[in-house]
Amino acid sequence: MALSNSQYDEIMRGYDARRLKNKRILDERTRLAYLKEPRLEEIDHAISSCSVACARKLLDGDRAALNQLHAEIADYRMEREALLQRLGYPSDYFEPVYTCPDCKDTGYIDGQKCHCLKQAIINCIYTQSNIREILERENFGTFSYAYYSDSDRNPATGLTSLETIRNAVAECHKFIDNFDNKPKNLFLYGETGVGKTFLSNCVAKELLDKSYSVIYFTAFQLFDILSKGVFDKDADAIAAHQNIFDCDLLIIDDLGTELSNSFTTSQLFLCVNERILRHKSTIISTNLSMNQIADIYSERTLSRILSSYTTIKLFGDDIRIRKRQSH
């Protein structure tokens, strides 16, 4: 599942469009600022003129010209900043606009792929282009505690459904805040419809917004790709495996809904173990209990999860059913 030439060209055209859009934003900012304060345009022209004059003097052997230029530009910039401040604009109002300041919308930093390009490639390869749209709907800003009971208690913990989800959200925020201190992993489990996928999406959005690379798979999708890697042995499969093992965060949703067999059992352990060894974070969500994980995927896999993951059990009513009933 390597990136084809046409896919790469499409992504880079997106960067071209991004740079053009941001240039237009800067041009429009400049135009409006000049209309409000013509002196700003005069200052920019003066800076250009004195730079040209300095270049001529340097060519003529005037070594003092450069120091003089620096002094003149400093004065002009101080005047410009004062004018911008008076107009209510920040001092960097005329600086170039970038969607990704790290690579300046080129996709590369020192010849290496920027994090924004890595995520663009992931989105393209794994048809995750709609992930942003999903995360605009499912994030901490839209998360609601209203669907969790403050009276129903889990007999195993003594906590209500509401207390449990509040603790779970706190753990997710801790996971995000300490993401650089890898490896950190989350294992979300509980009955259907208690918010496991929604909570995973909340974490995904926060980390995507922080420029980390995130891949989301249902368990069925993950094992389907891994099976192609094992049985096809082609360049695409190698590239797919590399992305799965190397992305900053891998989300495996609905573990247990795939057709379970010896292949899925071995591949889950491989995936979990390899990402732990590479110090990469993973979130797994499932309706299965811990005993079922051991029965289906082996005690060894359960042991790796228990030793390297923060386990969070959610409980409560099926939120999807409650939402349908309220409409």
C-alpha cells in the first residue's frame, strides 16, 4: 500500500493550493492595512529602496553601508510595529501565513517528510480523508456527560456510570498531556454503546491537532491489511506495515468483531508487541472482557496489554439507543 505517483502529485498539488491560498490571505491583509494607514505602504517601499541603495554601496566598496542599512530598517520596523499596534494588529501581521509553520507548507524539513505530509500520506493511503470530518463531530468539545447515570453503580468498583466516565476522560487527558513520554497506551473496554469509540476519537483529534500522525482502523480493517502483507509480500504490503508500526498513534477499534482465527491471534500480539518495542502508542477498544481477550487472543497477549496499557472499563446504558429514543 505504497503511495502511487498520482497520489503523491495530488498531495503536493494540495500543498501548492495551500501556499497560494495563504499568499492571498497575506496580500489581502496588506491591502486592507495600507488602506487604513498609507504610511505602512510608504515604510515597506522605503525598506525596499534603502536595501537596493545599500547593495549598490556595497558593490562600490562602502563597508559601512550594511550597518547603516540595519539601523535604518530597525527604525522603519519600530515605526511599522507602532502603527500596527495602533490599528489593533499584531506585530507579525505582515509575516507570511503558513498552515504548517514547521515546514512552511512545503511538506519537508531539511529533506525529511514533515509531520503534516506524513499524516496527509496516511489519510490518502488508508482513505482516512474523512477522519477530520468525523472528529469535528466527535471530540471533547462535543462530548456530553448527560448520557451517563449518576445513580447506577458498578458493583465491582462502587463508582457510578458518571463517575466512571469522568475518570476515563481524565485518564485520556493525562494520556494526551504526557504523549511524548512514550510508551503510553489505552485499553478501553465495556458493553456496546458506552462511548469507547467516541472517547478514542476525542484523543485522536487532540493529537492530530498537535501534529502527531494517527491511523484509525476497525479490527477488521487492520487484520485485512496485515493479511495482505503476510500473503501478498509486495511493496505495498511492506509500506503498509511500516506505517502501522511507525505512526505516532494507532487506534484499533472494535477488537473482537473480526473473524477470529490463529492468524488474527498471532498478528494482534505482533502488532501490540512491536509497537511497544518501538515506543509507539496504541489505543484498543473492545466489547470483550479481559477473560475473553485471554481466551481468544492468548494469555500472552493479555499479559502484554495489562503490563503496558492503562485499562479503562466503561459501563452504562447504550448511548446510541438513548439518542434514538430522545428523537
